[in-house]
Amino acid sequence: MRLLIVNHISVARESLKRNRMRTWLTTLGITLGVTCMTVILALSYGATKLVDDQVDALGGNIAVIRPGADKKIHDLRDAIIPLGGDSFSVSSLTERDFTAISELDGVEQAAPLMSVDGSVRSSNNKQIIDAPIVATTPALQTISDLKIKDGQFIDNVTNQNTAVIGHQLSIDLFGSDQSIGQLFKVRGQQFTVIGVLGPVNDSINYNNLNINNAVIVSLDSGKSFNQGIAQIRQINVKAKDASQLPALTKQIDQLLIDNHSGERDFSILTDKAISKPTSLLFKLVGIVAVIISSVSLLIGGIGIMNIMLANVAERTREIGIRKAVGASNYHITFQFLIEALVMSVSGGIFGFLLGYAVALLLGTFLPFNPGFTWWVPLASIGTSVFVGVLFGLYPALRAARKDPIEALRQYN
């Protein structure tokens, strides 16, 4: 059997060499489709793994509380709607919730995150309109392991109108990463820079906050922009002991249900679930992009069927001779199916290698690197095998069903 397969592969190579240009063009369609798929899968996995690794690095004792119930996702529509649907709702998390959680025995530290809308304008009238502005407490530095490059983080002693800014924002706003003492305004309110955060390579994180361009102010400062009300979008909780985190999350769950009149209008996330929104977003983008790239694979598959039908027509007499000397329908089918697989698998391997090369190149322009895992090549090359079988089976069966006597009458 092994000798028969080797012989079929050898015959397939010789047959495809006779029409090299046609073979290469057909293989190219598979290569491009697999390349697109590999790029998408590698980047999607890399972005998801980035947040997972960040959460793991924090020691496994972190819980994140976000407004909105943890919705079950049954199909693609359920996954897409929440991305925009919750943006119009008022956060269900309050300062009272944060205070109550902070006072629990198993909680080492807790930090609220409140987003503030507005642009940042320096004293020399330089304006940044897309800088994320977050109001929080001093505990955020420890929980999220934020590094200070210059100055200090906000604390309970510093003046209310003080702020810590990201490394890149300092450069964009003041032309230097040493901006301690500089003044800027947010919605007409003046702040003094007391600290500059160290540069961070990964702008994607579980806080959904680009640290390099962020403005961090005290919670009291944030409330002053919202009529004294803390509109909290997330609460980060650090447990005293990682082994106590499951029990602590149950306590928090019951506490919040009591605070919210029996409504579970919040989500408590731990471990890999913390990165779920980021993972979901990239998975959705990946699904859409894979569907688009499948068009290339469909075209490549049609090309395989076209060239195989042409091969069957050109080799009708050869098929008749093979059957006359004892070849069965199975042998003929297997022979032509292997020829289709040689093209599709070759295209799949080249596409996988090219895809990872492109993904690595794109990674130099993105805030994350492509991920390497066993299921990416399995999906990429496995898809090429599936395309080869799907579009090569009909020509192979057509070749096997030829009548040997009629086939021997064919002279071309």
C-alpha cells in the first residue's frame, strides 16, 4: 500500500509538471487563501494571549467587576449586539458598591475606574482629543502594576487637581517625557502633572486603557465632572490570597445583589474570563476576515477542479490502459485525488509559511505580536486538505467511471 501511494505521488508530480504554469496558478489561489487565514488566526490568537498573559502575571488573585449582566452567547448575532448595545446604558456600579467591596475581609485592595469624556489642552494651547481620561484611586497602581518613570502616583495626600499622565502623552502634550509641574486643562478644569508613567509596550490590556496616552486623576476629580456622581465602569479587586478568590467572588456577588435590589446587573470576572471582551472582539473580527479569505480558497478550489477535469480529458487513453492492465476504480480515483491534494497541500504549506511571515511583519506595526500555537497550522493546512478533497473528488470519480474500451479508442 505504501509503495502504491509513493507511486501515485510520483505520477502526480510528473503529470502536474507537464502543465507547470497552470499548476502554479491553481496552487497560488490556495496559497493566498491560506495566507489570509493564517495571518488572521495568528494575530487574533496573539491579541487574546496578550491579555491572558497580563492577567496571569498578576498572580491569579485579581477579580474584575463590570456593569451589565454576564450574557450567554448562543450565536454570532448575540456576540455582536452587546458591543454597541451597552454603550447607551448607565453603569450599574456605584461608589457605594466600591466602598462596600473595599471593606470586605478578603480584599487587599480595590480600585474603581471612571471614564471622563473630554480633551486635554496644555498651557501652550496644544490639544489632544483622543487621550483616555480615567478617575480612580491610588490602589490602581498596585493592582495593575503601573510603573512610574518620574514623580509619583496619585495618593490621598496630593491635591485634588493633580494628575498622572502616560509617557507618550507627556511627549505629545509638552514635547518631553519630563513634564512634572506642567499644567493642562480638562473641560476647563486645570490639573498639575505630578507623575509620568513608564512606557508600556502592550497598549491592549484588561483595563481597556492605553496607558501610554492616558490621564489618571483622583476619583473626586472625576466626580466633579459628573455633578458629584461616580459613574464607575469597572472595579478591580485584589484578594489577599489567590486561594480565597472563589469564596471572595461569592461574597462580592451577594453584596452587589443586595445593593442592587436583587438584580444581577453586573459581571464578576476572574482568570481567563477577564480577557473575554477583548477575546470576543478579536474572534469576531477573525470570523469575518476568515469568511472573506474563504473566497480565495473557493476560487482556488474551483481552479483545482478545472485543472483536474482538464487532466482527466487529456489522459483518457492512459486511464483506459491502466484499467486494461488491472487498475480498479479505487486506484484511478485515488490517483487523481492525490494529484488534487498535491496542489492543495503544497498551497497550504506555502500559504502557512507566508502567512506567518506577513503576521510577523504586521506585528511590528501593532501593539501585540502574532501568537504561535498548534491549532493555527492545523486549521490552515487542514483547510487546504479539505478544499483539495472537496474539489478533487468529482474529477477523480469521473475518471474512475470511464469505460475502458471507450477510453482506449481515445488517441489524444
